[in-house]
Amino acid sequence: MIDQKRISSKIGVVGSGRGLYVASLFILNIGLARSLGTVGFGSFQQVFIFSVIFLIFSMGIPETMYFFLPRLKEEEKPAFIAQTLSILLIAGIFVALFLLFGASTLAKIQKNPAIENELRIFGIYGAFFVASSFSDPVFIIFKHVKYLFILSALHGLFFIVLTIWQYFFNCSVLTLFVAMGCFGFFKLILALHFLIKIKHETGEIHFFRAKYNVLLQLSFAIPIALTNTIDLISLRLDKFVISFFLGTASLGVFSVGAIEIPFVSVFVASVYSVISPVLNSLHHKKDYAGFTQLITKTLKLTAKFVWPAFIYLFVFADHLIPLVFTDDFSGAVEPFRIYLLLMPLRIFLSGIIIMAIGQPRVLFWASFWSLLLNIILNIFLVLKIGFLGPAIATVISTYLQVLVLLWFTLANLKIRIYELIPFRVLFDILLSSVLAVLIAFTLTKAFAKDFKVVLMSLTIFTGAYIFIGSKLGLFRILSIMDILEGNFLGKKDKN
């Protein structure tokens, strides 16, 4: 029996902390874009783009905790956690060394030698980032999500302070990365402190002394690491292509178009990170009906929030981008709309589902062929149609990858697509969103000022979506209070 109340409360806590963190990163990008301009912001992105290295060097080790910890005996857990922390600490050191000695080469590849020192300092932040990446799975699995909330919230507040500091005092980009390195060290120490506080549950953890089965963990982690590496390269490939072929200023504008919407990413990631251990447990017990049911309910939940956001942002993008980032970034509207086409897919986090099934190698091969296609399409389309080419290439390759993984999931669970995907509910959500955006667009098309259009259209759209959705049976208007109280999966689900 799935404990929906406990899952819902965890999603609320984890989502709140991550929401502040991701929103603050979004605010940081806005502040830097407005204060640095297209060229300066492009240079910042040329450094920040190498955050992909952090996840590559973590080798998929944090994700293995979601799979192994729910399956281990109590006496085995301390050794496994200690081994994981040791590996992540070593991986963090390698991140710092890689950027220390590779900064010159990476700067030359980006055709901007001025970012060498920034890359070296960024490596220090990356080392602490990797070393503390154990916190998400540990505090979720041991049901201490309050510590995860504190870590995420503090990280978010730090980025907000950093944004204000740079915006009003115009400090150098190098200074920003130094501050990030200092905060990374503080966050690692705090995460370890919280871990020590729950040692009565985790057991006594001894760095570099306790051992579990290293080969078993690495055999599971390596396909995940390779998959993450390929996915991250594929995700950042468009920016590398734009930077290489079109230069720093174009990268600054394109990065705004490719920016991730904070609410969507944090909401979906929070939901799936909380249900990931549950999915693992259900599959381990061979409760395939419960496994399928939980995925279906999660698709219903996430789509009710993600799909209307997609529709609204797509229609009003030409007002939102200039309002938030200034008219200098108005060229980002078209790539922004192209990338929004990926949002409908966000409700189906196929990677977590495939890992719960215990088939990380399938993820690797799907990602590998998707990356290969993405590279070919990126280069071909940027040469053929220019600025918008990489965005189109990324969307095409991502859709094909998700379709392949969906097919594998259905085949593995031996079910038909309509048993997993709630098409009727998704259609009602799409219909409600389209009708609501048509009403909002019609009532605000006479206004010229971006601020007035965005404010009024968002208000009208939200009200219309809730009203129409309630008429179609997606939710009761009064049940919105259930969401606000933390009952994210709802008390009733007649769909």
C-alpha cells in the first residue's frame, strides 16, 4: 500500500527547498544578464557551462544510493554510505584539478582566454558541490528532508544575496566565483554536520575504512555516469555550438532562450526524487501493479501544473523575455519557444523509472544514440539555418530518446501504453490550458506594455484554467486547499 500522505508531505518539503534554490539561480541569471549585457553574460555562461563537469565526475554515485539503500540490511548501510562519501570526496578533488590544469585549454576552445582564472576558481566550487551531493538521497531515504530543505534554502538565499551584491556594487565575475567557492565549503561542512546528527539511524560512518562492495556499486554507477555524461553533453551541446560558431554575444542571447523555468524543473525533480525509493521498493517486491499505478498518478499530478505553464509561456513569451531580461535579449524569444516544446515531456522522467527497473545500461545506449543524432543535427542545422538550429536539433533528439525509453518501459512491465499514460486526463489538461490561454490572449491583446500584459494575462489565465479544469473534473476548486496543505497527490482521484 502506497503511503500517499507521507509521499505528499515529503514532496512539499523537498520541493520548497529546491524551489528556492532553482528560483534563486534563475534570479541570478536575470540579474547578471541585465547588469552585464549580452557579451558579459555570455562570458559568464562560458564558465558556468562547465558545471556539466561536476556531474560527470560524480560518476552517478549519488543515484546508486536510491537503488541500494532501500535494499540493504541495516548492518550493511554504514559501510555503503561511508564508501559513497569517500568516492564523492575523491571525485570532488579531481574536479578541482581538472579545471585547475585544464582552464587554459577550455578557455581557448571557447575562444575567450580571459576566463581562465574564473574557470580555476569555479573548480573549487565544483569540488565541494560534488563532495556534498550525497545529501539529497541520504536525507530523503532516511526521512530527514528538513535537513535537505535547509541546505537547498541556504543555497538559494546565497544566490539571491550574490545577485543583489553584483547588481548594486558591480563586483567582478571572478569575485562571484570566489564567493561561490567559499559557500561550497560551508555547505559541505553543514551537510556532514547533519549526517552526524542522524548517525543513530545511519550507523557509525568511517571514511576510507568501511567498505561495501565497491565493484557492485561501480558496476551500477558507471552506466548511470556514462548516461549522465552523455545527457549533459547533449543538453549543453547547443551552447557549445553557438559559442564556437557564432561567438560570445550570441551565446548570451541564446542562453536566455535556453534558460530552464524554475518552477517546472524543481517541481518535477522533487516529485520524482521522493517517489524514486518507493518505485525501487515496489519493483523489488515485484508489485508491478503498484509500480505502474504510482507512475500514472505522478503523470496526472505533474501534468496539471507543467502543461498549463507550457501553454501560457509559449503564447506570451514575446512579452515575458523583454520584460524580464530587457529588450537587448528580445532575440531569445524564438529559441525560448522552441525549447518550451520539451516541457510536455518533463512529466515523464524516464531515467528514474528505468533505473528503478534496474536497467541503467538501457539508459546509456538510448542517451548515446540520442547524443550522436544531436551532434549531427546541431552542426548541420547551425550551418544551414543559423541561430535557431541547435535548439531545433535538441528538441528532435530529445523526443526520439524519450519515445525509445517509453517503449522499453512498456515492454519491461508488459503493459500497454494506455495502462501507463492517462490520455483522457492529459487531454482534459491540454484542453483546459488552451481555452484558458485563448481567453487571456483575447482580453489582453489590446495592451502594448509588457508588464501590464503579463500581469493581467497571468491572472486571467490562472483563474480560467482552474475554473475550466474543475468543470472537466481535473480537480475541485476547494481541493486547491489540499495542495496548499501539502497533500500533493490529492485526497481523491476519480480520473
